[in-house]
Amino acid sequence: MRLSPVEGRDLIKILCNEFGFRAVRQKGSHVTLTNGRVYVTVPAKEIRVGLLSVILKDCGISQEEFLRCL
């Protein structure tokens, strides 16, 4: 299975519920999440594959781990 575009709101829910992130602030349509070590900003719109892979890499989450949570 390969990565496909995902809605930002869905990605935020997955990161918070499955990987221990929490929202710390929101400015406009961008939400900043943290797990205590890493901060990542996620737009609350459709996220295409390139940006999704960068966000996952920044979070330290492999594509396989993420795909299991879909």
C-alpha cells in the first residue's frame, strides 16, 4: 500500500490518537502539534503525498506505521 493524499484534520486526529501528539496552538488553518520532543505544523486542508511524507519523517513515523493506522 502506498501513501495517498489525506485531509489535514484526519492526519491531526491520527497523530493525536495513535502517536501521542497534542495540539498546542492554531493560527489560521495551521495547527501545531507536539509530542514533547518534536513540533510539527499541519495544515487543516488536503495534504498531498510529498508534504505528508515530510511531516511523517519530521515526526519520526515510518510510512508503514502510518498506513497501519488508516
